[in-house]
Amino acid sequence: MTSLATLLEAAAKPHELAVYHGTLTPRELDAPAVEIEALVSGSARHDLGWLRRVAVRGEDRFRWLSGMVTNMVNDLPANGGAWNLVLNAQGRIQGDLTVWRENDALELVIAADQYERLMAHLDHFIIMDDVELVPLGGESAVGLTGPLAEAVLARLSLPTLSEPLTATRVDWNGLNLRIARGYGVHAPHYEFWAPEAQLFKVWMALRTAGAMPVGSASLDAFRIAEGIPEYGVDMVERDLPQETGQMRALHFNKGCYLGQEIVERIHSRGSVHRHLRALELSGPLPTSGTELTLPEGTDAAGHITSAVELPLAAGNRIFALGTIKGEAELRSQTFTYTVGTATGTARILATPPTF
């Protein structure tokens, strides 16, 4: 159970808990339509207690970590971060994490459901290196997401961050608060790291400043609508980096790293046989694994990896992520699918949706 979930368990109105990223957290904190409205057009506060932090220490930390992940390490700014994929020698994705640099300190942020596996993978490659992976406990995080997130920060006299993957520290109401801005497509995504005993203080301050509470179900729905993939759902171990379409995780001038030879070979040839794409659907809500076909026949074009129906003020809309075969994508940008006896259509979103 996350630290915030434990604190909320003492509330007068109990909340249903669900496993999200390997940790129990509130599934809903308000009506789904209210939560989605806060995410797409307002400001939403939410649990991030499934995130785990690991310090990377030792004289060889920069060189070693750069050789283990797909994105930049050595050139990170003093208070910047980069989203990375972790590969094996065959170039297959073993997981994802964010690398943060604070002055000369390096830190990893890993989802709880990937933590043990990625830590074992990384530790396996510490051989003759002066490197130590040190789990950082005692702190947890809450999030603030939505187009009006920065108005909430202003009401709390907290700084805003103009760019994603940047961070700062502030002394605020007696706390040494770490504020980080994550990656977002439709809206800013902020993280607030504080001692676990003080986390509820941050949660209630966000409430006072106007941020609505949302649970993991709505947060995951918003992720799908933004087209942000989740490892283990939309990206899996068999996948190659370029098949995910997430080029923001790759840096082609950083030097050698595990799996780089495969990434560079694909880069030089310029193509893979399938891509993960953001989709908007018309029809019934499909489940993960639902097959996509070309509109003119029954030829398989790909499959849905995750889908959600958003209850929006202007009417419900269905968004999804799906893997599309390269040859099918060349033939069409629209596909069909079946749920029971009902059929629907899926179209690739060339640009992020507006709500």
C-alpha cells in the first residue's frame, strides 16, 4: 500500500484500493466524470506512491549508467532528467525508468512493479566498476496534473517549471520539497517529493489550492488518451525500441550502451515491421488484444494494447494504443475491429487529441 493510501485509510469515507504499478492505491476518489474533467480541463492531485528512487553512487556512475540506458546521462543539466528504456544485448526492452541529475548526483526513478527486476538487471552489470545502487527510502510522492496545474502552484507560492523533465528544490512550510515536472502531452505533470510523515500536508495544501482528487483508474485513462505507453501493457519484453514509436527515449550520439548495436542497425536501415500508435475509436470499447483489420477485408493489421472510454463534457470518446503492422499502416490509417457481434473503427491520431 502506498504511503498516501495508508493516510487516506483513516478518512471518514473509505476508498476502494486497487493494484496499480504493483502497489495498492485508491482506485477512485470521486465520480469518474469529475475526475476526468479535472485532468483534461482543470487540475488533479493524485497518488504517486508507486514510484521508487535509487541513488547511483561511485566514481564510475556517469560512465556506467550511460552504458546501461538508451538516453543521455553525461549531458544532463544539473536539475534535469531523461526518460530511458533499458535493453538487453539483443536490443529487447527490459523496462523503463527516468534518470535524474541533481548537481553531480544521479538518481533513478522506477515504477514499483519493475523495481526488483530492473535492479537485478542493472546490478548484474556492475562488474569492475566503482558503482553502488542505493535505494532511497523515507520519502514518497504525490502528483499534480492538468492544464490548470500551474495556477495551483501559484496559489501555493511554489515555482513552476517551464520544461518537462526538469526539477527544483524549495523550502516550503518547513519542508525541503523536491518538485519535478514529468512528461505530458495534453497537460503539465508535476511530482512533489516529501517525507512520508509530511506527505498528507502536501496533499491537503493541493486541495486548498483547488486541485481535485483523482484515483488510479482515471489517471490511467488519461495516460491512454495522451498516448503515453506503459511497460508491461503497451510495451513488452519482446519489443524493440523503435517499434514503440517513443523516440524521446533514444539518443543517437551518446556512445555505447547495452543493446545499442541493434538500435543503430534499425536506425541506419530506417524501418521496423510494426509501430505502437495512438488511436481514436468509434464503436464498442475493446479489450487488450482485440485484433485490428484493414477496412477492405479480414487481413490482420495489428492489435489493441490498451483502450479507455473517457466521459467528457462534450460526450464520451474512446482512445487506445495499438500495435500496427508497417505494411498495413502504409495501406490505410483507419482499421476495423469487432467486440462480440458489434464492429467499430480505429483511426491513427497524427496529432494529440484536443478535448
